Amino acid sequence: MRHWEHFDYEERDGVATLTFSRPERLNSLTFEVYADIRDLTDSLRRRDDIKVFVLRGRGRGFCSGGDVDEIIAELLERGTRDVYEFARMTGACVRNLREMPQPVIAAVNGIAAGAGAVLAGAADIRVLAQSASFRFLFTSVGLSGGDMGICWLLPRIVGFGRATEALLLGGKITAEEALAWGLASRVVADEQLDAAVAEYAARLKELAPWGLAMTKEMINRGASTDYSTAIETEAFTQTMLMTAEDFREFHAGFTGKRKPDYRGR
């Protein structure tokens, strides 16, 4: 297993966990952290042994976004082409999270701001501690509220009106508000965050991995296709899965009164 220098990383019982590990800087992101997120998430897309991917932060925050000193100051010295390549790299992190076959869980404690809020938003399931909050603060630093694909993603999570307000004003969204908006899957006491994430991971690991992967694929495609195309695409996908080994394994387990042993085939 490769060692990742710019964050903590662990694999255990089919669950891969990335922990942002710069607590003294509220886990702010650097060029190197972005590059490693991109490369790790890309590599996991080809790993059959990893069933679930978890994002979390060490200390009192999830991730405060791009580091003002180590990213923003340097970007001011770069030319247009270099800045564009950087922006594309950050977008690749989100694309990989959305397109990787494994379900992604964000365990959000404390602040998730800027790019940190986008990365959490790109997860399939977001479990928030009571202390958690979101801030999409791009306009607060003179930039567009659209970054890393969030203008496509957030309206599909919370609705057009709430996404517009959040991205225009960049204000604080509390854990309770996030739950009401649909931005949080669940809110728990801070001390229960790890247990709640472990419960989600355990439930997901029991399900057929190809079925989960195709569910993510259909959700992504369905968000930008017409109704008839969505029905046809889902019919095609279900046909593949109904003739796959895992569907037969479900039936064998059901009739044999045992737990099915899914293999992603």
C-alpha cells in the first residue's frame, strides 16, 4: 500500500479512510494535498477490495479549504495557464469522488469551508457532528461561487433556491440547517460521529458492490438526462445486474437462509 505524505490514510476491513491531518491549520489544503486526493481517489476506482471510502478531518475541523498562505498567495504569482491547470486538478478530485464505484462517506466535524465544503458535498453520505457547519465562501474572497463543480452539485442536493443563497452569500450553514436542507444525511453528537460513520460503512459493505456502483452511476447520469433516457438507461443497467452473479447469489442466499456473499460480479 502506498504511503500518502500529505494526509493520513488507512485501509481496514474493506474501508479506506482519508484523514486530513493539518489540525493546526484547520486541515487547510495545499497544492500537494489536492494532488494526493486526486491520485488516491483515481487509484481507488480500480480497487475491488475497497468497499467504502471515508473522508474525515483531524482536530476541531473537517477542512477549511485552500490554505491562504500556501495556495492563494502563490496563485497570485502564477499565470493564467498555470492557474487553470490548478483549477482543473481540484475539479478532478470531485469528479473522482462522484465517479468512483465505492460509496463515499464524509464524516464532518467542525468547519467544512470553501473547497472543504465542496469535497464533503461530493460524498454520497454526509454524517455531521453537532459542531459541524458548512460555508461556501468563494464570493467572500472575490471569486465565483462556482468552484470544483459545486454549481452543478449543490442545487441537486438542496434545491436551486437554497443553493443560490449559499453560493452567493457564503454564510454559515449549521448542522441543523444542513439536515433540514438535505445537505446532511444524519446529525449526531460529536462523540458519536465515528460510531455513526462505522455503522453506515458496515451497512454498505453488506450490499452488492456492483449494484452500489451502478446506483451512483444512475444518479449522476439522471441529474442531466431527460426522463425517457433515464428510464431506458436504468432498464439497460438492471438487465446487466439481473444477469450478473451477485443477483444469483442473492437468490441462493435467500432460498438457502444464509447471508449472500457478494463479489461484485
